[in-house]
Amino acid sequence: MNPEEQDVKPLIIMLPKIWKVEDRVAGADLGLGRFQFDFHNEEEIEEVLKMQLYHFDYWMISLVRWKPVMEKSYPTEITFWVRVLGVLLE
């Protein structure tokens, strides 16, 4: 994320609505572009994690369950296609 350009406050408000759990989850801005959601039950966490990847306000978001140390298998890159119109190829 780019914390200077991307404010997490709208994300913290909108993601629970997108997930349809807005009354059962609390979001917090941890600073430096990081945020956290606290869920009331494990089933809702599992359902939300199955819905990924997310696109919000022109950013790609990948959610993971917090761990003190991230696993080496956790992706550090996300490949996606970009369509650019009006650019000559020759």
C-alpha cells in the first residue's frame, strides 16, 4: 500500500459492508497502511478469507490471518492483467 496516497479509513468502513458482516466485525487503522479486523466468530473469518482477492478504490488487497511471522509461501506479488487503450504498438 501507499499510505501517503491511500487512506485506509474508507476501506475499514466499506469492507465489512461488502462482506455483509458490518454489525459483527470491528476494523482498526494500525498506521503505516496496515489495518485489522476483529470478527465475532471463526466461521465469518473463513467465509471472508475465501472471497479474496479484493479490489477497492483502485488497489488490490490480499487478506491473511495474522501470524507473528509470515510464511515463506505467502505471496509477495500478485500478477494481474492491465488493459491499456490508445497506445500504438509500432
